[in-house]
Amino acid sequence: MNLVFGALIFWVSAWILNAKLADSALADTRAIKLLVPVIFGFTIIGVWELLVRGLSVPLVILPPPSLVIETASQNLEILWKDLVQTFIKGAFRGYVLGCLSAIFVGILLERFEFLRLGLMPVASFMAALPIVGTAPILVMWFGFGWQSKAAVVVVMVFFPMLINTVAGLRESSQIQNDLMRTYAANNWQAFLKLRLPAAMPFIFNGLKISTTLALIGAIVAEFFGSPTVGMGFRISTSVGRLALDMVWAEIVVAAVAGSLFYGIIVIIEKGITFWHPSQRG
Amino acid sequence: MRSVVSICVVVGALIFVWYLAAVSLNSTWALDKAKRAGLELGTKELILDTWSQEKPKLPAPHQVASELWKTTVEKKITSKRSLIFHSWITLSSTLVGFLIGTSLGILLAIGIVHNNAMNMSVMPWAIASQTIPILAIAPMIIVVLNSIGVQGLLPKAIISSYLCFFPVVVGMVKGLRSPDKIDTDLLHTYNATNAQKFWKLRLPTSMPFLFASLKVGISASLVGAIVGELPTGAVRGLGARLLAGSYYGQTIQIWSALIMAAMVAAALVGILALLQKVMLKRMGMT
Amino acid sequence: MSPKISAKSVDLTFSTNDGPVDALKDVNLDINEGDFVSFIGPSGCGKTTFLRVLADLERPTGGTVEINGVSPKIARESRAYGYVFQAPGLYPWRSIGKNIKLPLEIIGLSKHEQSERVKRVLKLVDLQDFENKFPWQLSGGMQQRASIARALAFDADILLMDEPFGALDEIVRDHLNEQLLDLWKTTSKTICFVTHSIPEAVYLSTKIVVMSPRPGRIIDFIESTLPNERPLDIRDSSEFISISQRVREGLRSGHSYE
């Protein structure tokens, strides 16, 4: 019971600290902006730990964070293999293939007005659908290996990416287009020097959305069949054995991998679209 | 008008490609079968065979269509083989989850825009949550709730709700912060209270953002409900149909469940889009 | 001497949802080499449309236009003119220097030649120190000067300017007008300049074309009697005021205020 009480005190004092920090004169500094959410994160973990121990929550419902960390450190090799199988082989390859082909098709659609008019409504319709549902079909077609996971990822990222690319390529303003015309620029020059750079903020928006979709697609596809390795496989079998500490360990790995992937795209985006109002800061 | 024509052409072309793909994917099986029976297949027989197999690699459109017709119109909706029955199972948890998720999301967004500490503590995490595959927690929620005796609609609804929760929070915070400085300054000169600012300015200006995130949220909810049916080997719902179909190689069943899920999703997003149009028009925002 | 730019009974009709609109009706005009011509009139009078016809950004539905004795299309393809738009239209992902290089890259000049010219035109518009800055780091007036530099970079002897200073405040505008006159005198280019400011038109031009809407047409053609040397305070002289009055009367007669 003491631990529960401790959790309460911990929560309240951390919150008061955060409230003070948020209203302090330094609230706009970078350090405080980083510190406040970090304190909040640690508070959640701490309260979780204290409550699980204090209320003796059974392991099969919620393991304490300390146990998750312990399990993770004992199974680093398994976690790494799962990460390679699901993230590098499945999600990343599918991501690259799906995004590249969507950008390519987007460029093609931009050249052919009739195709664009017909295909774009279909594409926006597809983008709203539960595409993970194609996983059982693609697993059947491409087998249990990483290829089927990559295929699911390709289908999942394709439509959001296509919509963003096409929207981006139409983003250049009337004056910018007229300018190209007064220079008697050919289509290729106008594309390379105007439409493609103008489309970059949109393309990166698509690339960012797609990072999350890729990881989700690769993990969920493994629920429909996989070799005996992979994050989705490990999650579903560990859930079956009620080894929730392992499930949480995989989830932590997935979260870290997902944010790192997203973060890398954001860094590249900052380098390329530094000129866009949203990036100037 | 021209776009209607091009949509028809494109959809027609897609169906044509689908039929062609069915021929090329299913012909191996058709040829094997004929070989074992000691038969020679002509081109026409081969093509017809690839379009009428029982467990084809890729069912032809008309096979899926007739399966859909059989399992929706010709079956009683209480029957376990009715796709409408299964859709309702999935739809009901989607809707319950969507309702819980969006209400909590809007409440949190209101808290975030009015409380600085909440904003600085929670907002970075809400944004970060969009970069991680939170769908991966779904199987665990189902099993954990199952082990303490909660089954059926609620566990799936919980997954749906947390999947739509974060997009709604992020979108709604953006929306509630979208009034121009000039508009907030105006209310400031009237010495309006926070509540007045909220009802007369922040909430109305947030509507376009709200609807945009609702549309994202409802799709996410549906995905959550479908994925939530996978881990326990549920026997009811669209996700269960997908899983059962993939166990037994019933490709036609998978495809019809998939098309059904697509129609449900399209209907849900369509209803929200219509609501958005009517609402924003009445508010003079279109 | 044959005129630099010549328009003979030019018509342009746009078809809109409310039926056809006569943007230009029977426009006849000759512009000689070295002229500074202003087009002035209320909105909808076709002054911008006429400039766009010269630039081959619109096709007339009747009549003929010749630039250097050839059609606007051929003139555009041989890069006979530089065009300055209402907004700077600089590409935000390129530095000022790279923006000015844009037309030079398209024409295909050597890298060395490109940087030479960038240096030269930046000096003309007094922006030497800003070659590596990005457009959004500059003020509106500086951005518009950069866009003029961009139009000067490929040495066309015609400059088409569509209300280039319309969005700027009066002080900046005065300064740029002075600079533009200097530039015109040193480069002896032929300039067509669209504006809706009477003082600007009178101060800058050797010839003023007054236009009127519905249908877009020329209602007065004024040859300026002001000397080529024009300090800013020439605008207080009686000559300046009488030309301004003539322009204003022209505008008033063509405008029905319905």
C-alpha cells in the first residue's frame, strides 16, 4: 500500500515541478522544452512501476518496466534478429520500393492529364481503405518470408505517397510557371528546376507518413504467417505464452526503431526543404 | 464531366488488368490439373478455367462479386455465413471505439490548449506516438483483457479508440490554435473570458481540422477493429473472415471480406465527408 | 527605322462562364527602340493582357503582333525579352545568385559566364552583398530588385514589366523608380511598363498609353515632353502636372463607373 501512496506522491510532485517549469521565465528555452516531456515520461514509467508492485498486478496483465528492461537486456540477440527480419528486410525494402514507384507514377500522372483525372479519385479512395487487410493475400502469394512483408508495405505506402507526390508537383505558382515559359524552357527543364523542387515538401510529407505505415504493415503481415523470427511473430507467440515482458520489450524496440526512422527522414527533410516556411523556424 | 469519363476508363482498365492477372496467376494450377487428368487444354478452356477455380490464387472479379452477393443478399443477416453479420460485428466495435477515442481526444486537446504544463508535457508524446507502430499493442490488449474475463466488443473498441485518439488530439490542438492573431486580439479587447474565447472563436475555427482528423481517425478505428480480431482466432467479424480464409486457402472469401471492409471504410469516410460539407457550409467556411 | 514592337488591330476574347469577354479590342501600337512605354488604366482594361500577348503568354484571337519583326512565339524562343512579374516570383529553394542563374542555366551558358553576369546585374540593382542570401531573408523591395536583376541577366534588349512595384510602399517605390530610370539610361533598353499609378507612369515614361475597360482598348497616347534627365523633384514641375492631368482626364473619360 505504501508503494501506491508513493506513486501518488511521485505523480503530484512531478506534476508540480512540470507546472512550475512550464510557467517559469525559462519556459521558451530549448532545454526546458526538452526537459518537461522527459520528466513526464519518467513520471509515467515511475508511477507504472510503483503501482504494478504496490498492487501486485499479475505479470500476465502488466509487467513492471524494470522487468521489461531486464527481459530486453537478456534477449538482445533475439530482439536484434527480429528487428533485422521485420524492419530492415521487410519494412525498409518495401518502403523504398513503394515510395520510389509511387513517386515515379506520380511524375507520370503529372504528364498525362487524362490518367491523372481518372486515377487520383481512385487513389484517394484506396488511401482511406484498411489496406493491411491485403496481408493474408500477399502472404499467400509471396510466401512466409520477408518478401510478402515487403509487398504489404509497398501496397500500404503507395497510395499516400502517390497523392502527396501529385499534389506537390501541382504546387508551383502561376508566376513561376509563366517565368519558365518566358525563358522558353523545355518540359524537362521546367520539371527539374521548378516542379520537382517545389514538390519536395509534399514528397517528404508522404515519406514521413509512410515510415509509420511501413512498420505497421510489416508487423501485422507477420500475424498472417512468418518464419520463426520477426517482431510480429515474436509478439503474437509471446502473447500466446502470456510472456508479456517479452511483448513489451518488442514494443519498445518497435517504438525506438519507428521514431529513429521518422527522425532520419525529418533530418533529411530539413536539409532539402530548408527554404519552406514550415522549416525556416 | 471529363473526370467522370476518365474515372470510368481507369476503373474499367483496372478490372481488365485484374482479369488478365487472374489468367496468368491461376494458369499453372489449371495446367497441372489438366495434366493429371491427361487432358489438353485449348486457350479458351484454359482462360475459362482460370476464372472459375474454387481456390484460385487470384479470384476473378465476377467470382468475388457473386460471393459478395451470396453472402449478403441471399443469406439471413443473423446467419454466421452472412457477411453483413460479420461487418456489423466489426462496425459496432469500430464505432464504439471511435466515439470513445474522439471524445477523449477532444477533451485532451482542450486541456492542452488551456494548460501550459499539459501542453509541454503531453504534446511531444502525442506527436511522437504518430511515428511508432502502436497497432502492435493490439494482440496484447485482446489477450490481457481476455485473461481477466473481458471479451467481445470492448477489447476491440479499446484498440480502435487508442488508434483514433492520437490523430484527433494532434489535429484538434492544431485546430484550436488556428484562429488568427487579429481575431484573438479582438476578443481580448472585449475582455472575453477563456470560455467565451473557446465557444465563440476557437471551437468554430477548429472545425475543418476536426473533420480532417475524424476522417483519419475513423479509418484507423476500422483497421484497429479488424486487427483486433486476429490474435484470439475470433470467429466473428471481418478480421476473423480474413484469418479463416487465409488458414483454409479460401481466397474468394478473403477477397470478399476485403471488398466488404473497403465498402465499410468508404461508407464511413463518405458519411463524415458529407457531414463536413454540410456543417462547414452552414458555418460559411467553404 | 522599323518599330521594335508593333501591334496591328489586336483582339483578344476570353470565353468565361458568363459568356465571352473582350479583353482587348482593336489595339494598334508601335514602340520604337529605346522607348520607355507605360500602360496605365483601371483594372480590367487589358494592360496586363497586352503585355502577356507581347510575351507569348496569351495568344491574341485577332490581329498581328511583331517583336523585332517576328512573332511573339519566335521572339520568346530566341529570348528576346526579360519579364518582371507583379510578385518577385523568386524560387525559395535557390539563393539570390542561383535565382539569377536560372535563366542562364536554361539557355545553357557556361558556368564562368553565368557567375560573371550574376556579379554584373547584382551591381546594377545594388545587391552585390546578397548573392548567397535566400529570397525569404530579404525585404520585399530587395526581392523585387533581385527579380529585375534576373530579367536583366540574359541581356535581352526588351524589358516587359507588369506592375513590378505595385506591392511596395511609396518610399521604396520612389527609390526603385529612380534606379530603374538610371538602368534604362545606361542600358538603353526598350521597356514596357504596366502600372496603375499616374505619377509613376508620368515620371518614368517617354510614352504613356492610357487604356480603358470593356472592351479593353487604347483611348489616349501621350508623348512625354519631360527631359531625359529626371530628378525626383521634377514631379513638382508644371509640365509634370499638366501631363498628369491629361492622363487623369483620359482615365476619367474611359471610365463609366456603372
